[in-house]
Amino acid sequence: MARRWYVPLLALPVAIGTVVAVLEGVASASPGLAHPAAAVQRVIPGGPMISPSGAAVPGAGHGVQSSCPPTCSSTNWSGYAVTGRNGAFRSVSGAWTEPRANCAGVSGRRLSSAWVGLDGANSGSVEQLGTDADCRGRTPVYFAWWEMFPNPSVNFSARVRPGDHLSASVTFRGAGRFVLFIRNSTQHWSRTIVQTRGGLARSSAEAIVEAPALLIGGRIVIQNLTNFGTVRWAATRVNGTPLKNFARRIRITMVETHRPFRVRATTSLINAFDVFFNHFELCC
């Protein structure tokens, strides 16, 4: 089992509105991979939504993009989100099939994660868990994880394989208590994590496919996206209600981190919905 790794941080400079989002290229195309290993402080499988301008959405001093809702663009998210006032959301759940990472001809690193969570669309925290389908060169790597961003993510040691049927939920139980649950019905395992953290907004809920990031020298560096094909979502609910019933749901398209902001991953119309890979993007 490949596990994520990090150097402990004294502080994480990811205040809303101050996120620095930079695309990480592959091989010699990017100076980012020339950094020594010690400079990569941690891998971030999930985090707040980042707009093409590089700021978390909406962030301090930022409003939600004029096109949101019903559609929105992001450099690291694709999928659906529902937003509201603080305290509006107490649970989110969904099911997906683990995609197969196409690592043919890959050099360097490409990452993708599928997760459900609360917060992150309009706040600096995210309470989330999900799975990765990554490429370490030509080798595909699959695993499950949980995260109370901005705290570091934690991997589960249980097996994940392409084609596995997964379901997950994040539930707020009151008094700052969150229950994170994930089940792999194909591999016959489940895990429950209980975390207590006060003062979180609970102002959004999401089902997302993300281009994960590295924290390098205090910068959040979005990675090249794995060619994951299609992630198929089902049974997605917010506060116990089907996601499709929320009129103000936001359909999110992942775009490049730099102009002309070509599409990296698209999201189908709501019901049981799909997220489709478009291209992985090479940095300038």
C-alpha cells in the first residue's frame, strides 16, 4: 500500500483568499518536480475549491463567481456542490465506482481523488474522505483516505482496486463532532472516523473529483490530473435529501490553472452523475 507522506508543519498558510494555486508539470516540463524531496511538505488529496484566479471560492473579499450557480469553474474541483448559510449542512453522502488510472506512457506524477465532504466551497476547512487513483510513473496506485483540512490527510491501509464500489458519508453530530464513514462493498471493509473540531462553517456540501496538490515551500501546487476516464456517482444526498432536489446546486467544471483555461474534467447533468476526464495538462 502506497501511503502519503509529509514533513510536519508549524503552520499552514492557506487562509481564504490567500491560496496560491500553481500547476505542477511532469518530468522536465516543470521546475516543480526538480524540488528536493524535503521541500515537498505534504500531499493534499482534498482541499478548498480554487477558482481560475487562484483564490479559494469565494474567500475573504471574494464573492462566488458570477456564473455560480448553476455552473462554476475551478482549477482543482469537478462535480457538484450545494452552498448556504453557516450551519446549513449537517450531512453529505454518496457512492462511486473507483476508476482505473490510465498510466500508459506516464512519467512523473499524476493524481486524482474522489470524495464527499462538508465545507470548502466557501470556507477554508473541508471535512472529507474518499479515494485516490494516481500514477507514480507508469504504476497505478489506489487507496482511501480521510482529512479534516487544513490538517494533514490520513490513509486507510485497507485495499482499494479499480472497479470497487465505494460509499462514504460525513455527518455532523453536534458539539463540534463529525463522523466520517467509508465502505468498500467489493473488498468487504468499512471504516469510521470520529473527529471533534469546533467553529467550522458547515456552509457547503460536495461530491467531488479533485486534482490533488502538493504543499511545496508553503505553496499549494495543483498536480497534473490522472487520466481516470469516468467516475460514476450515485445516491448522492445532502442533509438526507437527494442532491438533485437542491435548486441552488452548483455544477463544477475543472479547468486549467492558466489561460486559456481549457477544460480538464467535466460533470454531467444531475441525477446519478458522471465526472469525465478531458486532459491532464502540462505546465508551461
